[in-house]
Amino acid sequence: MVFTELTDADRKRNQYLDQINHAPYSAIFFTMLIMLLLVTVSISIGAF
């Protein structure tokens, strides 16, 4: 593979991707929290 210098278009594209390309950590956390609560409630209901 041959590496070449970055062009201005490449730099702009990289800046754009750096701005928007982030994992939604809060959504992942709340989804896992809700799943944990649902499992806990279902086990508690099943036990009684």
C-alpha cells in the first residue's frame, strides 16, 4: 500500500468525521440499565 500526503479535502473529511463519529455512551448505559431493571423485576415477579 502506498501512502500519500493528505489533501485539503481529506483533512476536511477527517475533521467532519472526528466531530460526528462518537459512540452514544449515554444511550448504551441507559439501555443496559433498563434491561437490568427488567430482568430484576421479571425474576422478582416469577419468584412470588
